Amino acid sequence: MNRILDPSLLGDDFIWGVSSSAYQTEGAHLTDGKGLSIWDVFTETQQRKIKDRSSAVIACDFYNRYEEDIRLLKQTGIPHFRFSLSWPRILPQGTGDINTKGIDYYNRVIDYCLAQGITPWVTLYHWDLPYALEQQGGWTNRAIVEWFAHYVQVCWKAFGDRVKHWMVLNEPMVFVGAGYFLGVHAPGRMGMKNFLPAIHHAVLCMAEGGRILRRLDPEATIGTTFSCSYIEPYRSSERDVRAAQKVDTLLNRIFLEPILGLGYPTADLKPLQDIKSYMKPGDESRMAFPFDFIGIQNYTREIVRHSWWTPYLQAKLVSPAHRKVPYTQMNWEVFPDALYEMIKQFSSYKGIPDIYITENGAAFEDPDHPELILDYHRKEYLQQHIAQLFRAKAEGFPVKGYFVWTWTDNFEWAEGYIPKFGLVKTDRKTQKRVLKESGRWYGEFIQGEITEITEP
């Protein structure tokens, strides 16, 4: 079925862009004074945890090719670019001496964006913690609140005259859960003794980063981003419903609710109650901050069933393959309604600020062609999910922008280079860029040149 959707109906001030991150694209991992990050060390020492045994030593070589990529953004018609700063590129030891060459690099990137008429949206932390800080406990050490506060101030002093859109943390549930509980991401720690303090310190950093930016620039637009998945029970049984509620609490509420001043949802997830032992007097108020916007990063839904042998949750996910529904290279179900449902769920909180979709996209295996990448599955995925923005907007939800993940095929953490999320193909050997059909369509849609999309 074809449907006419005019992007102007979302408002002239609706934000359209793409998202990326420093570690996944820059390469140049020790160039010009950059320090080691936890991911530099993880990909070298725990290489077996990376599916294709790869690393981001070179990645997309954005460090040297940023002008090419930004020019292509402009040519495609995409006006907003979300990228992150590398903490160890700016502060190689996490604190202390500033790497002026790192500052100079990001000044060049920001200035070139502005020169090309592209608005930079800067994420302060996208998972690449300086390894020197991890050696002191990383996110499990409460001192990270002071370390992070210093880093935020350094970044604002260097870039705040031109950067007016900030995101404090990227997906804290993922970097804390995968890195400090499951051990499948850097730094590879496991267990509740690491998970709980890391949660609390990330919440404190998120709020503190917002406060610092607000004090330094009251006119800036300040947000933070959350990964989220729409959760439904496998069956309507009481046990499956309860299992789904616990997974929803874990994935969608632990970081959002403290920021809104609601505290941790410990009543609905009893293993979380021990987090109180890491809290100090005054922390309840320090955890909250009135952000200008919340970034929703949604790709899929998860179906949950009861599983008595699964520790802490007594719940397990039912795979899309088992359910015989379409899924991506990440084994994530293609379910466009999930984006609408998460906008609706987040909007149900009293005092929720504006909502931006700061990541949404799909990894599919692309046709093998050197010049013409007809990635119809990705194009269709984007069309179907963008349609959900119109649905949410029509019902009055405060959604103000949409960023595709991602611009170029890049290093996808523990998945290596296998999943292809990019609107642009990146040849790892030659670093040649080729705009895919999905990227061409997205640019033309933003510009109002195409208003017809295909819905199932």
C-alpha cells in the first residue's frame, strides 16, 4: 500500500539528521596524542568477543576523511549531523592534561559542518571511556562523577561557542549492562557488584552533565539518549506478563525515571534494591535534571516469556526466528509500531520534555555492487518507521526530530563489521564511499522531493 506523507506536515522546525559515533568511525586510534579507550584494549585483549575478530583501529577513517563525509551529507540534503566526541582523544588520561591536537580536530569537524550548512549535534559520551580511568574502576568508581564533570567543562569551553545542541550520554543501559554486567562489551566486567554502582554513577553523571551545560550556556539545547525496546508478553499468562514487566523495567525505566525525579523503579525489579547501598545523602535530588529533550533510540520490540532458570529476571526473549517474523542482521524483529509505542510510553510520564528519535535504522546485507546499492529492505524499514512519526505527531505526542543510525557502514561493537546499518557503503580496503538507495531516498524525502512511501 502506498501512502502520501509530506515531511512539512511535521512542522518546518522538525529536525532530520543522521547519527554516528567517534569510536565506530574515526579510526586513528593513537594518532595525534589520543589515549587508549576501553574499546581499544577490549578489541585487542578480548578479540574472541568480536564476531569477526576486528577492531576500530582504522574503522571508517573519519578522522582523515571527515570533509568527504560531511560534503556527501550536504549533497544528499541531510541538514543535521549527530556525532560524538572521544573522551580519550581530548583527555588522554581521562583527567589532567588536555590534548590540544584532539581539540583542534573537533574544531575542524565542527567548523566544516557549519561551513557546509550542517548543524552539529554533539554527544559527549558514546562508550569510549579512557582506559586510564577504567584502571581506577571506571563507571564503578564514584569519582567518575568528578572526572566526567571536568570533561564536560573542557568540551564546552572548547566548542560551546558553536555547538548549541548537546547529548550527555548515549544509551547508558547498553554500556552499563553489556559492559559491566554481561561482559560482552568493553570493559568486559560481569556481575551485580559492577552493574549496580555503574548504573548509579552513570545516572549521576547524566544529570551532572546536564547541569554543567545549563549553567555554562542557558540557551543551549540539552538532552540525553536512551535505548528502548517495546516489550510484550509471549502469552497472556500471569507469569509471562510479569516477566515482560520486569524486562520493561530493566530496559526502559532504570535510567529514565531517576532523571525525571521518580527515583529508581526498585519496587518492580527487586534485584535493583541493592543499588541503595551505593547512594549517599542528597543523591535522590542529584539524580534528576530537567533536560530539554529525551532521545529515544528504538529499533525493535521484544517478546518475553517466563523462564524460571534465568537469574534475577526469570524471563527470556523469544527470538523473531522462532516466531517466524521478519528480522534484520542483528536478529531484531522488523516491527515499525514499536517506534510509535515507545514515543507513547515515554510521553506518558508527567513532565516529559520534547522527544527526538536520536537513533533508528536497520542492518541488512546489501547487494554486492561497486556503484549502485539498491538496499530496498533498509529503505522500506525507514519509510515504515518514519510513518510512525506522523502517527505519533497526529496524536499530539511531542516528537520533534528523527536521526537515522547511521551515516556510513562502521564498526558495530561486538558485532564487528558484519552488520551494515549505513546509508553509505564504506569499502574497508579502499575507504571508498557509495551512497545507497536508502540514503538517496532519505535525502530526497527530507527535501520534499518524494512524499510517497510504501507501507505493509
